[in-house]
Amino acid sequence: MSDDPKKTDEPTPDDTPGTVGRPLLTQEDRIAALIDEAAKRSPPQLAEFLLKASPILVPVTSTAVFILNWVGPLYFKLGQFIYWFLSSLPWDLLQAVLGLCLCFFGGGYCATIAAAEAFLMHGWPTTHRNLLLVYEDVLAMHEAQTADDKKDDDGDGIADVKQIPAAELVDRKIRVAAQAVKDPQRLATAIGGLYTGWLSVQAVLRIKFARTIQVAVTCATFVEYYAVKALMPMLTPFVGKEFVHWLPTVISSWTRAFFVYWAWKMQEVVSAFQSGLRGGLMFSRGLMNYLNKKGFKKFFFLSLEGESSHVDEIVGYAIAALGVYVQWNLGFGMPFPVNIIMWPMDIVEWYIRVEITKEPV
């Protein structure tokens, strides 16, 4: 103990936890460091763009990461609940529930529904087995990453991952993920099998939606030249000299995206009627079969037995008409707050649409 009465054994601010050794890094610090590291390894033009856009990219990326970290587990739990709920239903009631979903929301998810049907028809047992293998390895990596996030090897009371530089953190996480996978060849084979299945599904979807793809590509091909010619003089004054040569590419891309969007909107109208009719009959027949198995054969003087009655068609077409009307009024989307819950499905839907619409390489 020091002889100076003014000095005490209490830790100074520099000795408090988190200040010993390396400083505590915020999420913004890591993202900024990653952007800086990416700029160093990129071509000069891309590096210049990354450095200039860094003040915008850092807060936007940080906010996106925060949202994903917060809502990701919620979506995972929701998916587990939906899977449990549907799995617990008798087959006839499951058919009725799926029919009702098709009837009221099928148009907006036409590509996803078609992709699911194509997967079922083209080797679903193999796809399902590969999905389970990938899922097992993803869970192993998640558990390893969670354990790594809690490590405090220097014993300063703060997790090591919060103190190391961004580039070192990325390398560390890659090593942890690699060590968590016990059989890399099995994982590679499973992912390759899924990709092969997806390629075959794409071929089926391109045929199914050939008219939609043709409308989008043909309109974009004819219009993009005139769009570039008309918009270049208008946009050039608002763009820096170093980015002017990017304008034709950006305008062409947005022109194609515009026509892809509206071509799929027209497809949604067609699919809404198709899914409405199909879903309405699935609902009525599934419900009637369930009631028949429970001993309900009649409703007042009406027979509920499908082979000797037209009640299933009457109810099915009525539900179909209501479903199409609801889809039309909702713009073939989901009402609030269901649209927030279905946001991941919206991403999947548009990913499939873009993948089957773009020209194959």
C-alpha cells in the first residue's frame, strides 16, 4: 500500500473492466472497420465508392444487423409453432387450412407455391434429406458461435468478441464455424444436392411462367434504350463525374426491374383466380371429409357426403369468390400486421421471381 494518503487502492478509470488491454468495440466500429478492409481489397473504383458511402453504409448496416438480431429468433420460434400446429392437424383439416390460405393469399405467393409443388414432384425425399443434413450442421454452427460469444479468455469480465478488431473477429467466426462441422463432405454434398434440385425447379418454373417472363423481358428490351436516351440528360447534372458512366447500366437495370414488377403483378391476378378456385374446393372437401369421419353426414336436409352431394362445390366456389375479392382489395398482399409476420416469405417470393425471370447465364 502506498504511503501517500492521497493515493488509494481503488482502480483508476484506466484500470476498470473493459479498458484493460484492447478497448471495447461497438457494432458501428466493427462495421466501419469491415468496410475499410473491403475497400482495401477492392478495385480502385469500388474502393472509392465504399469509402464515400461509408457514412451512410455504417448506420444503415448497423440498424439492419440490430433488427435481424432482434426479430430473427422471433421468426424462428414462429416457424416452429406453425410447423407444430400444421403437423398436429388431421390430414383433412390440414387440407382445409391450406386451401383457405390458398384461397385468400395464393395470388401474392404464386411463385413460392409453384416452387413448393415443383420440389414435391421432383425428388422431394432427396431434397428433404439434404435439408435435414444442412439444418443439423447449421444448428451445430449456431451452438458453437453462441458458446464462442461468451468466452472471456483474458478474464476482464467482457466477452473477447466485443474487444477484437473486425477483421480478426471475422476470421475467428469462420474458424469456429469450420470446427463445428464434423463432416464437411456431407455438408458439401447436401448443399450441392439442394442446388441441383433448385436448378431443376427453376427449369419447371420457367416453363410454367414462360408468358410472364416473356412479357417482362420483351418490354424491357424495347424500352430500355429509349429510357436511357431520355433520362441520361436529366440525371447527369445530379451525379458526380466519376459516376456518370454508371448511369446507363443503372437506368437499364431499373427499367428491367420495372417491367418485371408489373409482369408479375399481372400474373398475380391470374394466379389469384386459379388459387381461389383450387383453395376453395380444397377447403370445402377437406372440411366435409373431416366431418364425415366424425359421423356428421347431413346438415339439416343437405347431405355432406361428397359423392352424393354438391355442397362441396357450392361452398367451395362461394369461398373462392370471397377469397378472390379479398385478394383484389388487399392488392394481392397481406394486411397489417400479418404482412410483418410474412416478410420472410415476401423475400423468398421475390427472390424466386427474379431468379426465374433473369436471363440464364
